[in-house]
Amino acid sequence: VQLQAYGGGLVQPGGSLRLSCAASGRRFSFNSMGWYRQAPGKQRELVATVGRGGTTTYSDSVKGRFTVSRDSAKNTVYLQMNSLKPEDTGVYYCNAQTALNFWGQGTQVTVSS
């Protein structure tokens, strides 16, 4: 399984970005798909996940600003990021889980004026 993430970039504080991540290769029915991020000098942390039934989880730092969704037919997960802050800067990794754990290659998000 390969996970390919798209949509990162440079945005000003208060702006928006939408990340997407498509899984290809062997077809799985993923229990969970989502996003993690890693800021410079920090550990990778959970951003948001969405379960097969649509149940979502968010880190407290992004609640109310980010929305995670998935299209199971396309094995794709999305992250709509609004009201971005400089502290949202980092490399965003998509993740998909069955009994195994799959990671994408990461996409850089930089929030700066």
C-alpha cells in the first residue's frame, strides 16, 4: 500500500489549505485514516482521524478549525484546515490503519506572514 499526500504549501496566518491523501496498491478496508504532523524539533503528533463509520477524533489544538473526512470508495482521506496559525507549521503525514499501520511520505505546511 502506498499513501500519496497532496496539498501542502505556504499560507499566511488565518488562511486555509486542504490536504488529501490517496491510498493505492493492494486494496484494504481501512479501520482508520487520518493525519499526524511533526514540527521541527518535536515529536510526531496526532492531528485528526476518521474511522470507517465516520467517527472523528481531533487534537485539542485543531478542534473547530480543522475538518477530517474520508471517501472510502476512493480510499482517500482529506484534511480541511482553516484559520491556520504559525504553530500549525510542520510536515503532515497521512496514516491508514488495518491490522497494519501505513504512512505517507509527508507534505510540508508552512504558516507564515
